[in-house]
Amino acid sequence: MRCDARWRELDFGHWDGSNPAYLPQTELAAFWADPDRYPPPGGETWSAALDRVGAALADIDRPALVLAHAGSIRAALSALLGWDYRQSWSLALPYAALVSLKVWPGETRGAQITGLAI
């Protein structure tokens, strides 16, 4: 077993751990509209998350179990399936959700969702 920090959650910067109801609503709306142009203050852009999770995916060379946060799972789905951030964030991923993917070696894009248990 090894720990790969590239699978960490999206860095929400100063918003991390905050209740969204108490965040500045105009800033939050701007983030949801364009997370690359308006990342959380001190946080990570969506593109940066996609890049690091995409690099982690590329390093998997055999069947693997990855335990990750919903944000990195969404980034993996975006990287593998070509989804934009709106598509990936429309998928409900509550705590303890299980997403099973089949990814073919050598493919830069393409996967099959073989299971989703919520």
C-alpha cells in the first residue's frame, strides 16, 4: 500500500471546512460558474486538480484500489471520460460512495463505469 498525495481533495483554500451557506455568495457563485477563473481564495483551480489527478491516473500500471475524495474522483471522471466540470459535479458522490472504473492500458481517455454504489 502507498499513499499518493495527488489523489487529495480539491484544495478549497480559505474556504476549506466552511459551511457554504456562510461563504460570500457572489464568490461562491463565480467559483461554480468558472472554477478555473475564480478558484477559492488561496485554493486550487479545477485545471490544476485535473492535471494532478490525470498524472496519478497515468502512473497506475495494474489493477488498483484508489481511496479518494469526491473532488478527485470527479477529476478522474473528467480526465477519463472527457467530462467538463459541470458534468462531473452533477454526479452525486456522498460519503462512502463506491465508483468502479475499467480503464484500458495506454488509453489517455476512455473508461467504462462498471459500478456506482451509493
